[in-house]
Amino acid sequence: MPDGTSDVYEHRLKEMVENIPGALSASLTGTDGIGIAIYNIDPTLDPTVADAEFATMLTTANRAANNLNVGDVQEIIFITEKIMMILKTVGRDYYIGVGLQPSVGNLGMARLQMKKVIEEFSKSLYV
């Protein structure tokens, strides 16, 4: 990855969080669980642990999808008492995660913003 690229990703993730009502965090992570860029305003969320755990979830979901012959996973949404998390794949090697406050987070806006960011990031990640 070229020097400064991580800063560009972080800036764009920050913009995305600011444009989604109820958003707490956004990250770009490799499917190996290694974080590339993050913007986080939730002090209770450890981004390093989250990246690794979410990558494991995607790997498990893809294995299940493969066993069922239903195609690759494109998105996972899960909701807990404290966070609503959306994971969307960026090609086969990366994913974007967005954390929302469960009672006020705007899921539709998050999905729209993520779609735009994925298109942008794909151009630089897969050149």
C-alpha cells in the first residue's frame, strides 16, 4: 500500500461516520483480520480485537455459504444490546465494518454510505 494511503482511508471513514446518524465507528480491514484504517468514537470498542473477531465471522459465514452452494457472503448485519454492526465485503480480500447505536443508528444510510465507500476503495485496493 503506498505511503499515506491509510490516511486517505481514515479520512474517508471519518466522513462516512459523520454522515450516518448514530454511527460510532468504521473500519477497513483485511479478511486476515489486520486493520488497514479505522475511525472510532466508541471508547468501549477495541478496534484491533474487533477487526480480528469480525474477520473470523466473515470466514465462518463464507465457509457456510460455500458448503450450501449459495455464493460468497456480501454482507453481515448483527445487533446486540450495545451495537448494530454491518460488515460488507470489498472484493475477496477486505471488508468494511460500520458500528451503529442500536436504537438510533440509521441502517439504510449506513448501507448507502458503505456502498459509495466500497466503490471508491475498490479502485485503489485492486489496481
